[in-house]
Amino acid sequence: MSATNAYDAIIVGGGHNGLINAAYLARAGLRTVVLERRHLVGGAAVTEEIFPGFKYSVASYVVSLLRPEIIRDLRLARHGLEILPLESTITPLPNGDYLGRWADHDQTRRDLYRHSPKDAEAYDDFATLMYRLAWAVKPLLGIVPPDPLSPGLRDLKTLLMLGRHARGLDEQQFHALFKLGTMSAADYLDEWFESDPLKATMSASGIIGTFLGPRSPGTAYVLLHHYMGEIDGVFRAWGFARGGNGMVSESIASSARSHGAEIRTGATVERVLTANGRATGVVLDDGEELTAKTVVSGVDPKRTFLGLLDPEELPEDLVEAIRRFRIRGSSGKVNLSLSEAPEFSCLPGEGPHLRGAFSISPSTDYLERAYDDAKYGGFSRRPYMDIVIPSMIDPGMAPPGRHVMSIFVQYAAFDIEGGWDDAKREAFGDAVVDTLSEYVPNLRDSILHRQVLTPLDMQEQLGLTEGNIFHGELTPQQLFFFRPSPAWADYRTPVRGFYQCGSGTHPGGGVCGASGRLAALEILRDLRRRRRGRP
Amino acid sequence: MPAPSAVRGTPFHERTGPLCQAGNWRRWAGHLSASSYEPTHEHEYQAIRSAAALIDVSPLHKYRLSGPGAATLANRIVTRDVDRQEIGQVYYTPWCDAAGKVRDDGTLHRLGASDFRLTSAEPTLKWLHENARGLDVEIEEETEQVAALALQGPRSRELLERITDGDVAGLPYFRVMSARIAGIAAEISRTGYTGDLGYEIWVGAADAIPLWDALTAAGAPFGLAPAGMLALDMARLEAGLLLVDVDFVPAHRAIIEDRKSSPYELGLGWTVSLEASNFVGRAALRAERARPPAWRFRGIVLDWESLEAAYAAVGLPPQLPGTTLRDSVPLYAGGRQVGYATSRGWSPTLKTYLGLAHLEAESAAVGTELEIEVTVEHRRRRGRATVAKTPFFDPERKRATP
Ligand SMILES: Cc1cc2nc3c(=O)[nH]c(=O)nc-3n(C[C@H](O)[C@H](O)[C@H](O)COP(=O)(O)OP(=O)(O)OC[C@H]3O[C@@H](n4cnc5c(N)ncnc54)[C@H](O)[C@@H]3O)c2cc1C
């Protein structure tokens, strides 16, 4: 083996978390290499020009909670990251009306008032409460989960800090926080609002990436994410990446390289090599070996523990916990190239609304029915869709006058009855186009190209086990010190020198980057300790 | 005779008026100028940086200098060397009073050997006449007669190419040419106030509406949006460009001496050509150059962590300004006030809190650590800031000719 294959740190998987991890480690002076299976980095945050002239954010399409500290530390703006505002959400309704939420407060209020004067008021009260709660909970995004059962000194400090942060909450706020952790999004929103399209659209954030319906308990928590994003509002970490979500990954890769990290694409890691319970390197599928004392997995927990390692090397309870970890895919993605701007019958013509999102979520029943279709191994005939048209705000995504449309779809079962095949994929794509055409009459005739991704495609093409977009559902029993498994939620694993940094770790899920960064900080901490001679 | 109206629309008002959904107008030299067209200005700012934006800059004062003495007059006024200005070249330049203090800044377009257009923020007709004594020069105010649109942003070139017969791609940075845009006679200059790729288009007021219509029609596929002053103010801060009455006081409006600044004190030393023919203020500036200036004009970057800490102390996340702040705040070094920041704001593109500041020369070296006053919940606190070079944002496309 050549000396050039010797590194201080090897990162398995060049998703945005792996890249962030590598950038931080390289910045600290480690000789670092990222090994990515595909021909490009980014994982679920990639831009690909599948049809000439049309750029798709193939999987993820908006930047939601990308940590401002990462943008600052890695100087991502200088490395090409620009985030453009995503200002409105329109819910078209079957009766030809719509419900709109806009960047401007008065505009939103007027729109809500049309549907329910009470809701227009409640919306502001709700926002104030949620903002307060999000502010109380947000520090979680920046800390390593403590081990509450056998807490070390630092764990105690963390718990104390969290306690102090939450101490300012009054009774109502505290109760709300507890409800958010336990209730369904639909039930929680029922306590606040009466307008069905409003409740349905808000509850949709709680079902994204889960195999759950809006009435399933545990879906309320994700409502907080939106308001965590508000806190970073002016910082503008929420929106469209100019050039598509791949630019998030590209800018991180560029920053990592500037710190000396090496990035290899077309490099599939077969296994992590270990000796005496310690990681020593990795072997690629072509037999090439690379050595390092630190190996970091940026892939999902199933692959990390059941694929890259031999389960024999792991404690049985961990293997069991990972097997039970809920990672059932439920989402699909349809990307369209359009010859002209889509025309929504509820808001005809071009206008600022086309720069925002469209949510096909006219009622809670509609969403719950969409879930019913998939529950028993199918896909929704009339699915929930979250739609954006990135070329409207970033005209570089398509040739002049043409457009790209990104449609995130739920639900589609991973283990669909009879298995996914080309015919089913196209039928799924048709269900999406048919449903959307009811709201966008010119859609069908303006489609130049169509890319359909089923959960199986996401597994095969993007490397997401069972097609789960978050490397595991973001439900309370899979968050914080449960993510991915109690006692191993601090980015370490039972194999010394082997770490995890993907979305399957805290806080996980979304183009947020916190997992990659926090894991890097833990690794550097261990290395400092080791140097000082402590275990 | 009825009393004159305090404000009037620009030649584009017939179009900009209905577009201004925000109802958010301000005054600019007696004209209505949109602060933002949409209810919030964020998209307008992004159009400047990532697509293309149309900004009505008609209220600028504009003067045409022509005749045998035109070059001599221009040379008497501006600090730059007009003898070296080529036909078709545009100078950004300040001009000074006899004491070498800046009265105003603007652009000088050399349209012919003896044909210039001067743009200014302040009315300048009288100053031009005063300095034209003995010269054979015609001075014509064309503020109302000439309408001006800034077309700025990375896609502006592609867009303009579609509707003009002029060689836009061949037009270098700070050059001007005559061309037809959709059949309308215009001057197109590769200038602007955004620090980005962009053009300013000068046409007769009667052609304003057809020009607007032609640009907006051609601009739709490029994401063209009308942008107001709030968006422009953010862009010019990132570009480190001075704003009169905010970052400096025109010398002839200063009531006390302390309010006046020389070009050296405004970071405009590069525009002063002391070898040039005798412009107003040259002797004073020559003397000033012999000794280093007491003040410097610099960029500052506010430190995020200290800002976060200042807000965390009262239980809040950092509150960032959504627009460029124009109130002056003190800057300290070594416990002593050493200057003041005149423009401050959050740059969405750079993800940095920026400012423009006047600093005593000893505290003005790039990298100097400062403290800045920040008001958090009605209480004055200090945040950290560092002296930085301007422009903060300087993309290659600004100057590049393909
Ligand atoms: C359709 C879809 C839409 C989404 N929409 C959004 C959205 O709009 N906003 C948002 O914030 N989040 C969204 N998400 C979620 C978000 O994209 C992911 O949570 C996030 O990108 C995961 O990042 P990661 O770095 O943790 O892992 P990944 O991006 O999954 O990266 C893992 C990488 O490892 C590679 N890999 C796997 N196995 C190996 C191996 N053996 N050897 C080498 N390399 C390997 C993979 O190819 C991949 O590049 C979406 C996800 C999907 C799928």
C-alpha cells in the first residue's frame, strides 16, 4: 500500500454533512479525504443538469436550517453559497380559491382573514408562542446530546444549560412544548385554528420524511423547525441556493479543499477496517485500502452499523436498536422542465407568487387520505405536494423563458406491493402530473422533460437506505439522545476511532449541517485528549 | 400661478407608479422615488445580485458641457485628469471647494472631444457657471430632459444584448457608447451604484416609457425586477460606495469645519490627479498630501459572536438590520472614541454585518480591532468590529468583458 493512502481522517460519503465534517477536520490540520460513491458530491443536496440547459435540485430543493455558524466558520459565502429568499406559500384549493402566506405580514393577515378572521389573529399569537419556544429549544441544534442516564460532567453542564434556557418559559409555553413533543400536528393545530387549508398546510411540515399522517402522534414537533428558521431570518439561511442545492455542497467542498482536504468521487467504501476494536481505515469496492486512525461515516445509520461494519463487532443491543430505527421512505420527487411559466388557475398570470412555494394540501383529510393510499403498500393517487419553481427567482436554472419545477411528493411506500418497476414509476409520475394539472391547467402541455424518483430510486441513486430523506424519521422517539440510538448519540461508536456524522445523528435531517460540524468538534476533542495521554 | 408641487414623478412614473405595491415612496431631489416596489425589498436586492434589476435614477442632476472650453471647464472642476480621459470614457470623480474639501461626487462622461455629461447628487449649475468664467463653453442643465435607468445585475448584459444594436459585450467597465435600444436613441454607460455588472441608460424624457417597456419585456426571461432605493442602498454598502449626506456632508452645506472631508479622508485619493491642470482645490490637496490625512474612510466588519452575546444577555437572538442603517454610531479603540460608522447593514450575500466608517488615521489600518456601540433593548453596549478593506463585494463580472 502506498504512503499516499495514509490519512489522518477518512470520511465515508460526500453528502453535505460528510463534507462539512471534512472541512472542519482539515481546517484543524488533519490530512483528510472524503470518499464519495457517486461521480459528484452532495448526496441529497445536488444540482444535476439531467436535460441540457435545465438544472434540477434533484433531491432536496430548499435550504432550511443550514447553521449560520457553519456558513461563517467555513466562509461559505466566499466559496459561492448564495441563498435567495423563498417568500411565500400558496395553498391552491379545489374550488379555485387559494390560501396564501406571504413575506409581508399585512398581506398574510388579509389572506388569512378571508378564510377566517379568527385565524388571522390566532396566527400572530401562534407565531409569538412558537418563536419563543423555538428560541428556547434552538440551542439543541448546537449541542452534543448528553447521556441522561449516566451523565458525565459535561452532560450535566449541558442539561443545566438547557434547563436554564427553558426556565424563562411560563406555564402556557411549557405545556405547549410538551404537547409539541407528543401530539399529532393536526391535533395541535386544531387547538389553534379553524381553517382547514391552513391547518393542513402547516401540518404538512410534520409529515415530511415520515411514514406518518398528520393525525399520527409525534408529528407536531417539526412545526417548531419553521420558527427556528425565523430566528435565523435576517441571516437568511432559509431559501433557495443560487444554482440549486448542489451549490450548498459545492461551496462546502470548495471550502474543505481550501483547507487541504482531498475529495475523491467514484469511490465506494465497502467496509471499515478495524483491529482490536479500533478503526484503522477503509477498503473500497475495488479492493483499494486507505488507512487512518479516524474514520467518519456520513451515511445513514443502517449502512454505518449494518453495512460498513460487521455487526459481530457491535454490542447486540445497538445492532437491535439500529435494526428497529425507523427509516421507511415515504417520499418521491418529480422534477419537470417546462416550456413556459406554470399558470395556477387560482392566481392567473405571472407574479411574485411564482417565486414562492405551492402546497397541495387543501385539507387535513386530503393528507390523511394520501397517507391511507400508501399505508398498505401503494402510492397516493392524489398526493401531498410541495412545489417550487427555482427558475423564477434564479433564472440561471433554465434557458431564458423556460422553467424548472421541483415537486416533492408524499406518499409513496418504499416496499410497494409487487416492488417498484418502470411502469409503477411512470404511474406514480402520472398521478403527480394529473393531480397538479387540476390546479395548473397549462402544466401538461408545457412539460418538456420529466424526472421521477421513487423511494427505491433514492436508495439506488442517492444511497438513502429505504429512500428515507432524513436518514431516519424526525419523530420524538428518534431525536436528540435517541438519534440514532441511546448511548451512541454523541457521534461516537463502539469502535474506537469510528464516528458518525450523517443526518441519522442529532439534530439530523435536512440540509442543516449540524451533524457534520458537531461530530467534527467531538472528534477533535478526542484527538486532543488522546494527545494529552487520556483514553 | 399655483404653488409648485413639492414632489413630482420621474419620466418613468406612469409605469413605476402602479408597480409600487408597497406604497413606499421617498423623495429624491424633489422626485418620487420608490423605496421598494414589493411589500418587502428582499427580492429586489436579490434581483440586483442574482438576476437583473431596473432602478430609476432619473432624479440625478445632469449637465451637458459642450463647446471649445468644455474640457477646460471639466478639468477645472473635477479632481481627475480630464486631458487623459478618452472619448467614450466615464470617470467617477469627486469635486472640491478651494480648500480641497469635497462638495459632491458623480460621473463625468466624455461623449465627444468637447462634449461631456456630468451627473451629480447636488444641484451644480451655479458652480459650473462660476468656474466657466472666460471659457467658451455651453452649460446646459438636462436633469428633467434626460431620463436615466440603471440596469444592474449578472444577467443585465445578456438582456440588453437582445434589444440593442450597440456592442454591449464589447463595452468595458466605465465606458459609454451611443446605441439604439428597441429603436430608441440612448447612451449606454457601463456604470452603476451596485458594484455589480451593470449599465446605466440615458434617454430623452419623451422616450422613457418606450424604453421601460422594451426593457421589461426583454427582461422577463432573465428575472428582471424593478428595484427601489432600499435594495440599492444594501448593494452600494456591499460595494463600499459613498452616499452623500450619509457618509459625507457636501463642503458647501457644512455649517462647521469638522463636517467637511477631503478626498483623501474619504478614501478617494485615487481620484486626485495633482499633476492635472489646475482644478479647484488642488493647492490645498497638494499641501494635504505632504502630511498624512488625519481621517480615513474605511470598511468595518462587526463581529458576530460579540453581537450574539450582547443580545443573549437580554435573552434575545441577534437582531439584524434588514435595511442599511444611516445613523452615525461611535467607534472606540483602547477605550477612546476614534471614529464613527455612517452606514451599516447586514449583507445577505456575504453573510456579514458591514459598515462604512470615518476613523482617525492611527486606528484605520486594516485589521485594527475596534469596538462599536450597539443599542440592545434601549441599552448601549459595545460589540467588536474590525477595520476592513472595501469593496466588501467585488465580483469579477463587474469589470469583465467577455
Ligand atoms: C427528495 C428529497 C427532498 C428533500 N428536500 C429537502 C429540502 O428541501 N430541504 C432540506 O433541508 N432537506 C431536504 N431533504 C433532506 C436532506 O436533503 C438530507 O437530510 C440531507 O441532504 C442529508 O445529508 P447527509 O450529508 O447527512 O447525507 P447524504 O446527503 O445522504 O450523503 C450521504 C452520501 O454518502 C454516499 N455514500 C453512501 N454509501 C457510500 C459508500 N459506501 N461509500 C461512499 N459513499 C457512500 C452517498 O452517495 C451520499 O453522497 C430532502 C431529501 C430528499 C431525498
